[in-house]
Amino acid sequence: MLAPTSPTLMNGKQSPPARQDVLHAAIMQYPKQGIFSVTCPHPDIFLVARIEKVLQGSITHCAEPYMKSSDSSKVAQKVLKNAKQACQRLGQYRMPFAWAARTLFKDTAGNLDKNARFSAVYRQDSNKLSNDDMLKLLADFRKPEKMAKLPVILGNLDITIDNVSSDYPNYVNSSYIPMKQFETCPKTPVTFEIEEFVPCIPKHTQPYTVYNNHLYVYPKYLKYDSQKSFAKARNIAICIEFKDSDEEDSQPLKCIYGRPGGPVFTRSAFASVLHHHQNPEFYDEIKMELPTQLHEKHHLLFTFFHVSCDNSSKGSTKKKDVIETQVGYSWLPLLKDGRVVTNEQHIPVSANLPSGYLGYQELGMGRHYGPEIKWVDGGKPLLKVSTHLVSTVYTQDQHLHNFFQYCQKTESGAQALGNELVKYLKSLHAMEGHVMIAFLPTILNQLFRVLTRATQEEVAVNVTRVIIHVVAQCHEEGLESHLRSYVKYAYKAEPYIASEYKTVHEELTKSMTTILKPSADFLTSNKLLKYSWFFFDVLIKSMAEHLIENSKVKVLRNQRFPASYHHAVETVVNMLMPHITQKFRDNPEASKNANHSLAVFIKRCFTFMDRGFVFKQINNYISCFAPGDPKTLFEYKFEFLRVVCNHEHYIPLNLPMPFGKGRIQRYQDLQLDYSLTDEFCRNHFLVGLLLREVGTALQEFREVRVIAIGVLKNLLMKHSFDDRYASRSHQARIATLYLPLFGLLIENVQRINVRDVSPFPVNLGSIMKDEPLALSAGNQLVTPQKGNTLDHSLHKDLLGAISGIASPYTTSTPNINSVRNADSRGSLISTDSGNSLPERNSEKSNSLDKHQQSSALGNSVVRCDKLDQSEIKSLLMCFLYILKSMSDDALFTYWNKASTSELMDFFTLSEVCLHQFQYMGKRYIARNQEGLGPIVHDRKSQTLPVSRNRTGMMHARLQQLGSLDNSITFNHSYGHSDADVLHQSLLEANIATEVCLTALDTLSLFTLAFKNQLLADHGHNPLMKKVFDVYLCFLQKHQSETALRNVFTALRSLIYKFPSTFYEGRADMCAALCYEILKCCNSKLSSIRTEASQLLYFLMRNNFDYTGKKSFVRTHLQVIISVSQLIADVVGIGGTRFQQSLSIINNCANSDRLIKHTSFSSDVKDLTKRIRTVLMATAQMKEHENDPEMLVDLQYSLAKSYASTPELRKTWLDSMARIHVKNGDLSEAAMCYVHVTALVAEYLTRKEAELALQREPPLFPYSHSTCQRRNRGGMFRQGCTAFRVITPNIDEEASMMEDVGMQDVHFNEDVLMELLEQCADGLWKAERYELIADIYKLIIPIYEKRRDFERLAHLYDTLHRAYSKVTEVMHSGRRLLGTYFRVAFFGQAAVSSSSIRHS
């Protein structure tokens, strides 16, 4: 161990610190490994080895034996003998001998050239010792022709280089301080870190984090050829010492780092000696450890010796003893004007060294002050020496030095002068960038110290200006990380003493407010905005330290900080508002950063301050935004909300503490809110604010909507991932916070309900482009006046109540009023609808109510455009998460509170979920990712294991939705590899299955709890129709095998619970169910075919039981109709798979013992036989599936054969209409719908006698006669003949026969009205404007009877425009109607022809 008695260096009086005591001297003496840090690697960086030997004579003479290849032992013995004598006599003196070099890097990226080797060892030229000479030699290093001219010493040098990590073990830094992972074992080699002199460039400078105080001394040149003071001065050695006194008996300090093999620290160091040179050059570097406190007496002392190299045995003994002779002294004071002297100095040499030599001072005129000094060569500056300071204590910047010196004086008790301090503070703006970075923690700590002790506002403001300047410089140099490290690790406020100084957070807040005033310097305020994160981070840390150090953490929140600080925070927030909302165009980066930084600050204030006060600041800030703001301000607002809502205790912040209780209100006692009421916003401030702003944003344009929806969706995803709330009960409680989202989605249901509901696709050639038929709504967007925007106020007691404590420091705070939009869905007319008439979808029965309710819209912004698919999916993700997470009781409560229209819209949302998240198939996903667009694909089922438990896999699966944001494939960031496509396919398939099961669970709960409501009117009510539509959607959209099995189970339960829905009244639901089940009977998966066949059998059997085991006419007929539809719609329905399904149905009937003695099994067998007959009869259609005219002709013939059966004939006419629409034959399609309408009218005419017997009230208002038959007006008296004015072919519908098929046909007036409007729509698209009037003449009496003036106004408006179009096309001649000819062939060949073509 190093001797513990070694004096240490304290305040300039003793040697270096005793840190070396922990290191063994032996392991420090011979370093063999070093660590070099290279900030700027470059191929021209060399590692140079300078080889020295003990002083012996001239370099040429000493090197001569090493340059010969002679192997003579005599030569070797002679060299060894001379070396021993030189070491014994001149062992402490060295001389230059040789040098070698090698490259380090391959490129500027820092890749080491590990294969490079040292060059040959070149003899040192005594005239080329300086660094400049070495650089010239290295410039020719890669030129072999020039390097070959240099004299080479036989031998080689080799070292190993490699990259090392920052956690390299067992090394000491440049101050010999052991770093982490250091072993003190003497046998373990120690690695030494070599100090890097980083360029004086800010981006390469690192802040000082470890104490370092080194001075490097470089003797350069001594000019002694003109001196006359000494007889001999040729072999000159320089001894360098560091002294703290100029007294005669003073000792040099032991602070010079020793050479290898010697002690760790020495009192002196010698430079190498050149033989017989009176003007020697030097290349030595002497490293010193400076004291922590320097004074005027600290100096470098250079002592010059003439060294006698003569080793002759001749002469007296006395002469041989004189080895060195002093030939001069020189000294360099270390401080000048309080700063360490650096760079190159030229100093004179003295022949003597009197006591007090530092006091010598030239006065001029040959006079001087101080002791008598004999100067060599007349006092000329003969010695050139340079120094380099690497210190964390002393700075070389004058401005920073002045500031530190002033602060030190005031700390020592000097009176602080405000004006002088302001001068020094202003001068800090001129300090060098690299110095500022190096001393960054010290500068900032001192500035904050001055800030807390400032007694004048001018001082505080100037301190803040300097801090802003420092922060801005760091950012401009890309060194923001240094600032973050400072705040996190280095910032430390002084202990708070109220009587002496104030806190950093309060003073900094006040000075920020001053700088943000409109009258202040706008450049400084812009910098403050741009880099505001730093100041807010300092505020937060200062607040935290203040609470901890003053033991205020357990104090009530509203008592932790004084009212003055609350006022200061509120003021700075209010001052920031106009800067952010007004500068976003001129200075977008600054306003954006300020907005984000303020959000982070306010979020962190929840941890330390009164939460009611924080809520108030949030409310005040959000109130500065308004509807109709530019997109940038919406981005700012939702970025602010996103950050604030990401608080780690966001959920508890939204669960208020009730008054007068010591516990959180029980979940069972909660009064659940399903809309954004004032009460909800009072109890759940943050979530209420977010939902309110999202609702407002939905009325804005797409870019704004996407931002708002993204914030909400990501927040819900965070809740789902949060391990603290992983349990089912926690997730259910969280879901109750977002229940008002249901109301928000229902208000926008028509914008979310993106489905193709029109039977006529858009045809650009026939639809008016400049006059779309729509309600006279005018503009798509209705924006209210800004004066009527939302009231963002919140009462002060409310904000205090939310945090559980009243706010004692505010006089008034505005009150939040939530957005209350009336149901405006009826006025949301789609702009992308394919219909020219107003859109009529499956919710026709509710459209009028919705339209009437739209007049109650308040001041909200109303948009009528559809949302994009990505927006819809994100909203539906949120909907599904809440739906799955919420408890059954909460769901029942919502359904009980909701109106019928809201329930309808709720299930519309569920149905849209199935449409939007349907699985499109692996090929579709692959094609979409490659950018080739959608492809026609077969329906596939995926085998995916999914939990059926409501507490099962839903959360995990919905969390995957986070990566699904765009288009059908959700995520376009995936690559095109098979693995990426497979991963995306599995992701989408799992999501589709989970969405299906979630909707299925919801429907099952609803049918269980609301059975009586669904059974109203024998199950034929709008609510039941909507619920059934959702059930049907499961079968219509692509589902996995697992999902379909559960769907079939749920459908069995539905049929069992509600038999009257399917077997009484209108047969539309039974017909739709049969159609979809039969489609599943043709599935490629045998398990699905089996399940579908068993479900169809269950439907028949249940129908049979419902009729008292008499018959199943309803199901029988609807199955036949559905098969006919499938033949027209699905090619391949008669294949082997479908035949197998029919066999399964027969086997079920034959094996059912309970109906063994009834006619059921034979009826089932007869049904399957009829199905096979129909399949055979229509097989010919498959042959002509690519021939549209022949296909339609065959369908017409098949429809004609069903003339006696209204439902079947209607089915084939509908199929013909779809084919015509597909082919673009709109006139023919319209005629098909005219025939369908005439068929229904004829049916109603034939049923009038039965209606009269049942004493039903008249359908039409014409009751002037007592005759019930004449009592029916218009088309009911004439039947299908009422349509003869449109087409003479209408008489075909008169051939209807009252056979068994009519027992289960349930046409009524509503069906007829829908068909009449469908006719009008088709005629408009076909440009047959004249015929629309004939259709409307049949509709108008019905609406007159109903007194539906709104529909009447719409009809007459349409008639007006129709007649206008007739006039227009007659004058312009732009309408071209088709002309058709019927061609018939006669003769024997024609008779044998199988068909007749229409052309």
C-alpha cells in the first residue's frame, strides 16, 4: 500500500488526496493497459510510440549498434557495458532514441483497424522533435518512397487494440480514481484511462461529473546559444517543480504524476536531454494534480542543468563527481487576474534564485521592485513553454470566471450589489459554448441559488434570461440530454429557510410570468416557450424536494404550498394560453412544445398539489379552445388531454370521494350515467372532459376526428393493459366511467353505420351529379355562432369536492356544462349514398321519429358525412371494450333506461361491428398489403379456439386491436413476407371471432332479460326485427368455425324462446333465417354443414310442435323459396355438399322417435324431394351463368311457372331485378319491381273479403259507401290493373291462384308502401320520370290518411323535380331510352330449339 503518511493536498499546502491509499503501489507502477477515448475518429489518427533511453551521448552514436545486423558477441558486450555505466551515472536522465507509429481507424465511423501493425522503428532525428515535425512525418506515413529514406533501427513493436464498453472492469480514470467494478487484488492488472483533450466545440463537450483538476505542462524550446552567464550549457536538462512559496527553504509539492517504474506522485520531473544542443527542443508532457484552492504564490519552477556525459576514467576524482551543473532558473506564476495561465508562454531565465523571486517586478527606467535577479542574456524570453488546463474547478472563460468570483465574494460575506450582479449576469450571454456545457451543472446550480436569494425583480428576471440562454444553447447544439440528466441527477435545491430566501419553484414561476408578458422581449419569450419543458421539470422537482425536506408530504394538499404559489402557477398558465393559441402559425414549434410541456407539468401537479386546483387549471386551459378552431389547435388540445389523462392514477382521479364518508362509494351504490350530464362531469371530471371534447371533435373534419378518436382509443387500451386493474371487477368499474360513450355513438350512429343498403348501385351515367335528390338541408355542415359555444365553467366548490377538499384560494371558477345533443340522426343525410332519393334502410320505421327529433339540436355542430373506416373501427373498438368489460347489471340498467330508438341504434352498432371486423381471408390480406386492391374470395371459416366465458380472452384479444388502425387489414406497417401475412391473418381472424362472440353474448343477455318486450305483437315489433337482424348478420358475414358453432346454439335458443316470431304473422324473419341456414348447408366445412342441417331440422320440428303437430307449412314454404333464391344467387348450390346436408335432415327426421307416429318425417322427406326437383329443374341455369340475357330469360320462365304462388314468384322477380341492376339494365330492373308491387296489390285485393269478415278497420279513407268492397279505393279495387298504365304486361299478375301457398303469405300495407317507393326510386334511376307520377298517385292517399305531411312534402317535391327533368330532357334531347325487338325463328329447327333469346 502507499504510505499513509504521505501528505495530502489540501488548500494548496499538501499533496494529492489519499485516494491512492486504497491501491497497491506495485500494481500502479508498471501500467500495461490503457483506455483511450476518441470523440472524433478519423483514418488519419495515429498511435505514436516514442522510445527513449538513458542519457549516454548523441542519438546517432547510441543508435549505431542497433542499426547493424552484426551478431558479434563483442559488440553486444560492449553495448551492455556502456549501458551499465550510463545507468549507474546518469540513470535519472533520458534522451530521445526512436519512434514508431500505426493507424487506428479504418473510417470516420470509428471502426478499428485491428489488422494494422506498427511501422518500422525509426531513429529519432535530434532536429525534428517537435509535434509539428512529427505531423510532417506522419503526413508521409503512407508514402513508402519517403519513409524508406528514414534510418531504421532493427527491431519491432507490437500492441493489441480493441473496443471496450463503458462498464469495462478494473480501471482507474485519469485522476487515478478507481471506477466501479474495481478489484484491489495486487495480481489483477489495472487499466489506466488516458485523458482526452476534446476539441473546444460544444457538441463534443461533456458536462463535468467527476472531480478533475489537472495541469499539463509542455516545455517547448530553450534558446541558450547567446548566453554568457555559464561556461558550459550544452547537455541541458530541465527539472519542473510545482511550488506554493518562493521562500528559500520551501519544498515543491508532491503532485506531479510519476513515470512508469517510479512512485505514483513525485516532487519533480525531468525532460529528455539532447546531447550537445545549446538550443534544445523538448516533447515531454508533465501532468500535475492542482490544489483545489490556488493562490498567487502557486507557480511552476523550471531549473536548468548542464549534464556531463563524459565518462572518461582520466582526471581527478573530484571532476568525476560533478555530473550536473545548474545553469539557470525560470518560473511561471499559475494565476493571472485570478485565472490559471494557459496556452504558450515565453519567459526569461535567471542565473540565480533569490528568496522572494515571485515579487520581482520591473518598474522601468532600469528600476525594479523585489530581490536582485541576474538575468541570462539580458532578461530575454529564452524559454518557451505551454500549459493545458483540464479542470472542473477553474474556468478559462472570463465572463464565467467573473460571475463565479462575484458569487464567491458574496458567499464570503461581501455585500451583494444588485447592479453589479445584473452586469455579470448579462455578460454570461457571451460565454463560450464549450465552457458552458462543461460547467453546466455548476452554472445552473449557482444561477438557481442566486434566484432564490434575489431581492430585486430585475436580478430574478436576468437570472431566468441566462437560464433560458443556456437551455437554448444546449438544444441548438443537440445536447438536450445533458439538461435532462441535470434535472434528474444534479439539480438540488438548498434547504428552505423562509427568513433568508424563497423557493426555486415560486421564484422561477414569477420570473417566467414576467418574461411571458406581451411587453417583454419576444425572442426570449419564444425561447422560453420552445424549451419550456426544462423549466416545468425544475418546478416539479423543486416542489417535490420542498415537500420532502420540509416534511409536508403528509399535510393536507391545500396546505402544502402557500396561496402565493397557487396564484403564481395560475398566472403562468393564463399567460401561456394566448402564446400557444396565437403563435401556432408564426412559431409552431414553440407553441407545440409549450402545450406539451404545460400538459406534463399539470399532470405532475396532481401528485403534489390540491387536485381541485389542478382541475381548475385544466378547465381554464381547455376553455381557450373553441369549435371551428384550426386543425393545429385541435391537435394541441387533444395532445394536452392525452398527456393529462395518462396520469398513473387517472382512474382514482375519476372516482371521487363522497362527502361525509371516509371510503370510496360502493360500486353497487353508484348512480350510473349513460350520457354526458352535468352530474357525470361533476363526479368524473377528466373522463367527462375527454368525452365531451371527443363528442365535439366528431362534428369536425376528418383530421380532427382521427386525433380525438385516437386519444380515446389509446387510453382504453392503456386501461386494458394495466396490471393494477386486471381483475374482472376492476375492468367493470372502469367501464362505468365510459358509459356516456354509448350515447355519443348513438348520436352519430348514422355516420358510423357504413353499409351498402341500396338495391341500386351508383351509376354515374344515370344519376344527377349537380342535383342530388336529398332533403333541402342545404349545407352539409352547420356551424353555430361562437357566442353560443359550450360553457366551460366550473364552480370552485365542485373542483374542491372532486379532490375531497374545498379550494380556499379561489373566488370563482366557471362550471362545466356537458354537451347535450338531442337525437339528430334523422338529419344526418349521407353524402356518399348510392340512392338519388333519400336513403331508406332497414330502420325505415324509425326514420320519421328521428327526423322530427333533429329539430331539438341545440348549438352543437352537425355533420352529415360518413366517418372513414379507420375512424369507425377505432370507435367500435372502444364500444366493444366497454361492452365486454361492463357488468351485466350495468348493461341491464342501460337497456332499461334507453328508449326504443336508442335500443335500435345500440343493436345497429353491434351489427356494424360484425360488418367492420369480419374476416376477409388470408388471400385478401396478402393482396391488400401488396397494394393490389381487393380480390374476389370464397367464404372461409377459420378454426380458432376462443373462450366462451365473458371473463375469458376478450381483454387480451381487444388489446390486439391497438395495432389495427387502417383499412380492412388494419395495419399497413407489416411487410409482404409470408410470416407477416400469416401473423396479420391470425390477428384479424381472432379479432373477428372475439367480436362475434362479444356481440353474441350481448344479444343472449338481452333476449333473456327483455323477453316480454320482444314478444310484443307476437314477436313482430321493430325491436325484435332489429335483434333478429343482428343474429342474421352472424350468418351473413365471414365467421370462424368456433364462432359459427356458438351462433347456431344461440339461434336454437332464439327459436325456442320466440316461436311466434317465426311461425305467426309476417314470414320475413323465418324466410331470412331459412335462406342463411341453407347457405351454411353448402359450406366447405363438414362440421358447419352438420350444424346448419341440424338447426334447419330444429326449425322444422319446432314449427311442427307449435302447430300442435299438424304441419310445418311456414317453414316448408320458406325453405322452398330460399332454395329458389339460392339457385339464383349462389352458383353450385346443387352440388354434393348441399345434397349431403339434405341427407342429414332426412336422417334426423327418420331417427326422431318423438314424432315417429306422425306425418312429420314423410313431410320432411317430401320437402327434400321437392328441393331436389327444383335443383334439377334449374340446373340448366348453371350452363348459362355467363350469358346474362339467357339467364334472365330462364329466370323469367321459372317465375312464370310460380305465378300461382305469390311468394315464389316475388322471389324470382327480385332475383331478376338484381341481375338487371348488376348488368346496368335499370329500366328492366324497375319493371321487375313494378311487377312485384302489382303482385302484392293483387294479393291484397283477393284478401279483402277475408279482411271484411274479420271486421278490420278500413285501410283507406274512402268510406262513402256501406259496401265494404267499394270502400277500398285505388289499386285495392283494381288490384294489378292499377299498374296497367305503366306496362300492359301487368296482367300476368292476375293469374294468381288461392292454393296452399297463400296460407302463409303475409303481405300488408307497409310492405306495399315500401315496394311502391322502391318502384319510384328505380324509375328515377332509369330516367323514366313520367311514370313516377303514376306511382305516387297510389302512395299519396295513404299518407293523406296518415296525415304524414312531412312525407307528402317530400313526395310533391320529388314530383316537382321529376316533371322539371321531363321538361329538361324533352328540350335538350339528352335522354336516350332503349328500343327493343323480339326476334322469333320459325321452322322445324326453330321448334326444336330449347329457348328463345330476347335481344
